[in-house]
Amino acid sequence: MSDTILLAHGSGGQLSHDLVAEVFAASFTNPILARLEDSAMLADLGGGRLAFTTDSYVVRPLFFPGGDIGRLAVCGTINDLAMSGAQPRYLSAAFVIEEGLPIADLRRIARSMAEMAREAGVAIVTGDTKVVERGHGDGCFITTAGIGVIPAGVDISAANARPGDAVLVSGTVGDHGMAIMSQREGLRFEAEIASDVAPLHTLVQAMLEVCPEVHCLRDPTRGGLATTLNELATQSGVEIIVEEARIPVRPAVQSLCELLGIDPLYVANEGKLVAIVPEAAAGQVLAAMKAHPLGREAAIIGQVRSGRAGRVSLRTTLGAHRILDMMVGELLPRIC
Amino acid sequence: MRYVDEFRDPARARALLQRIHDRARRPVQLMEFCGTHTHAMFRHGIRQLLPPSITMLSGPGCPVCVTSAADLDRAIALASLPGVTLATFGDMLRVPGSRGSLQTARAAGADVRVIYSSLDALEIARREPAQTVVLLGVGFETTAPTMAAALLQAEKEGLENLRLYSLHKLTPPAMAAILRSGEVALDGILAPGHVSAIIGSSAWEFVARDFALPCTVAGFEPLDTLQGIADLVEQCEAGIAQVHNTYGRGVRAAGNPAAQALLAKVFEVSEAEWRGLGRVPASGLALCGRFRRFDATPLLEGHSLEPAEAREPAGCRCGEVLRGVLDPTRCPLFGRVCTPDQPVGPCMVSSEGSCAAHYRYGEAR
Ligand code: SF4
């Protein structure tokens, strides 16, 4: 096989078959995929409602501290499922590859996806590859879709926040976006910023064990924490008030943000979640989160109020109040 | 959270605020030159914590906002030339020119790419040798050295397809123009930390010498800004008019000689057109000497793309906002027709624009 992707790898002929067999099927080994049928035939998923989601991933550079586009594509879809309380089970993966991409890079991406899927207990059971001409893609784009099962009794929705509820975040915000940005800007820092990309379904499981009536879950990806809080406030028709001083931000992230004039509350995360839970359960949920490796720095950051529907207010570290708005425009690089 | 603690410590902030409240006896109007100060003050809620006797006016320190409609039209014309790729910071994309923006030009087929540093443009030029890559040079004394560095690198590599369209501007001449016009009554100037790190606090001496006003250089963290305001208030109360530097960790009197040398090597001072201020002599940077061959302007020659007459967006009062004459919320379009999603003028587009700051942080909402 050649060392780089050729247009012929997308032709459907021998080269396409070799690519699928040697790079993808070899990494994602599982009996369902191994049949290489046009559709994956899934085992009976048992009772419960199904959750189904899809997302496309575009990131430059393809490899960054803390992860790569493959890990991002697997975790992102797992997390979308997890935010509905679902146990992720099966993923699909479709690749749009730019002519000229080194096959070694593609192999590295596939391996990283396989590793992540194995770790998370999901199987990549169907997929597709296409090749586009040089200059028509940023190396590699990945689209993943996922299916999961929502256990009985779980009812999580962005519309479920109620006045009095507590607002929690599972850890420091802004790590992923600033990790990408520091690579792109070529900014070298004493402490390298690593992406937080991680699958959150086991953290969610731990939270649901102590509090099955979690009201809302959402992973603050593009647009960051501020945008997610606005979505929750709008969809639930409530006001959310958060305390700036309680929102965890890594010092290295904070100082890079200051340097670039960026507010970390608008920076993307790939391994964090925002939870809104009944106030009475907040302490227990926080303890469960802190006991999980992905929630060690979790914090209660605010409260839901009846107030003005759809508004998010922030109490600044200096004690002033202001509106925390949605992000507008495209100030940040494309990150996912 | 060490960094936050150090420069945002609520106890120290309260002490500084107390100092400001104690000293501020008569009403004063201060201007923060720089949009970064405007945004930082809104973001931390500093404006609502100041005594009512202190009025903060925003100045013209937003590079995107002060780019004139005519210059923007030319940038759009450059981007629309066949074989040209225009590389620009994202902030410029949505700024309205006379007819559309770079964003609409891109949708219509112009090759416009968003970059995050001047080095990204070098990379595009290397990868696509058949394209002429025009770097859109917008920014003050802080950005210009990075552009100069990119050109030096291009020269070293023998990259023949990189050009710069320099709309770079110098801050002290704009401040002088505002003070000379006497349009707004000012009692003191809060000078920008980042720009002063390059040009030095001594570059602001004219404010004290020629206009008898206090001028204080301050950083952008909440405590830095409060310290700057406290110093200005104290100078006002004591009847002093001096240049003070409260941002000692970032700014020296002489500035950054290496960056200044870089600028002097690649650029010469020229006239520039500012939105709101018009043509200001010796307030811009044009390529000089052997670096003139990187100038993108000649690309427009022979193309009838030059628009007949540049127009400001209808009803937009950015010019007055940039001179500190009009409070953004008093613009009839503010928040009704003009929002960050649907901006009419540049002051609502840029993350440093003061209309955007007033809107985003919820004043009058
Ligand atoms: S509110 Fe909009 S239209 Fe009015 S001055 Fe500001 S940018 Fe221009």
C-alpha cells in the first residue's frame, strides 16, 4: 500500500478495499463489523428507550496535546448519548479524507478510536470512507453516529430545570479549546495545556446512581459553558445565576485566555458536563462526581431561579452582576 | 487559581474601590482609549462598582472599528481579485463596508481565509505558491510587529507570493486628534497596557505636556484597571497632570526597543484614515524601503474594482461612538436594529467594540 492517501483510495476499487481492511477493520475488530455488510446488524438491545445521535468532527491540528480527531469523534458521540442518560452501545464512523494524508496518520487515528471505544465499552460497527482532492479538506473529517439505551426511570432534558435547582460543572472549563488554540497560535507555555477530551458516560452513571432524578445534563462543547447555560435557561424557561469565583479554570488556561483576550466561559470543552439537579440532592451528586476520576474538580457553580426566563446572570469575582450572553459569531477557531 | 487570585482578589479590589470612593469628590470624565479596557470593565462589572461621579467614556481603541469603510472596500476588492487569497483575523469578517462585508464577499466566491496569527498567512503562501496571499494588516502597535516579522520571514525564505495590505494605525496621534478637537470634556486618560508595552509609557507624555491632563497606563486585569482609575482620580483631585504607569510588570518608559526596531525596519509613518476621525496625519504605518515590494495596493491598479464612493452604514453612529461623543445605548439603532447577531456598524461587530460591550454585558437590557 502507498504511504499517502491517493484519490484512488476513494474509488471503490481494490485500493479502497485494502484501506478499509488494513486501516479500519483491523483497528475496529468486532464480529458485527467483521461481516462487512452494507448495514450492521445489531443484537436485540433489550428494553428501554433508544437514544440516537450524530455529529461531525473537524479539527486542526489533527493531533493535539491530550488527544486527536479520532478520540474526539468517539468521545463526542458517546457524550451526546450520555447527556440523555443513555448507555452508549454502538457507533458508526464515516471518514472524508484529503488526498495526500499520510496513511500512518490515518492508522494512528483509527487506533486511537479503537482504543477509546474499547475503553468506553462501545463497538464501532459500520463505517464509510471517501477521498477528496488535495486542498478540499483539512486532512481528515470524521462523522460518527451512536446508539445507546436509556434505563427506565431516567428522564433528562434541557427543559427540566426548576427554580431552586443547583447548577454543577464537572471540572475546569476551557481546556480543550485553549489546547487547540495554543497549538495553532504556536504559543509555548511552561505548562502545556492538554485537551480534556474524555467519555463521560460512566460519570453520568455514577451521578444517576445517587440521584436518578437529575434534571438536565449537557456537555458544554462549542460556545463553552456560557452558551450551554443559556440553552438550558431558554429551554427550561428559567433564569440561571452563576458565581464567577466558583467556576473552576486552570491557571494556564486563564493566563492564555487573558493573553488572547478570550473569556474561558466561551471556550469549548470535550470532557466536561453541566448538570442541573434538585437542590436537596446537590451535595450527594457533587460527592459522587468528586469520587469519579473525571469529576475530581467538580463544583456547584450556581442556582436556578424563576426570574426572567432565558436569562443567565453572572456574579463577577468583584461582586458585580452582569448578563452572561450566548456566544455570537465565529471568534474562536473551528474545533469540533 | 493563582493567576486569578493575584489580579482579581476581591478584598484588594474592595480596598481600591474604597480608595476611589473616598477620593472622588467632584465629577470627572475619564476616557479609556482602548476597547480591551472597555470590555474588561464590563466583563468584571467595574463600571457599576464605581461612584456615580466617575464617568468612563470609551475611546477609539478598537482596530476593527476604526478601519474606514473606504479601506474595507479596497480589502474586499483585493479579496475578489482572481488568484488572490485574503488572509484576515476573524474579527474583520463581518464588518460592513459600503456594499457588503468580507463575509458576503466570501459567500460570493472571494477566497477569504481566517487566520489566527500572521504566521498562518505565511503557511498558506508556502502551501499554495500559485496564489497571491494578501495579509490584511489591521491593528495597532501590538499587531504590527507580528506582521513585520512575517514579512522578514517571507523575505528570508524567498516567498514571492505574500503581500501585506497595511491598515495599521498608531494610537497616540488618534488620542491627540480627539483631545485637539475638544469635542468631549475630559479630565484624564486611561492608556492601554498592551500598546504601551511596545511604545513605552513615555509615548503618552504629550497628554500631560500639551493638554494638561493626567494620563495613566494600566493593565487589563480588574485590579490593574482599578489601580489606573484610582491614580487618575487622585491626580484629578490633587490637580496634577502627569503620565503615570501603574502597569509596571508589563510596561517600561521606553517600551520594547526590539519591537520598535522591527517596526522601523519594515514600516514608515504615514497618514491614515480613521472611521470617526477622518484622515489623521502621521497615524498609520506604510511599508518602506525594500519592503515596499510586499505592498498589496498595486494589485488593485488596472482593475476597475475600486468602488465609486465609500459609504458608512445607513444610520450607524460609530463615528461619534469612537470619539466618545455618543454613548452607544443612545444610538437609535442600538439593540433594536443593531445587535451582535445582525450588526449594522463595526462597533457592534468587534469583540473590542463598545456597542458590542454595552449590548453583550446587558446594559440597558
Ligand atoms: S449601535 Fe450599531 S448602528 Fe449604532 S453606532 Fe453602534 S454599531 Fe453603529
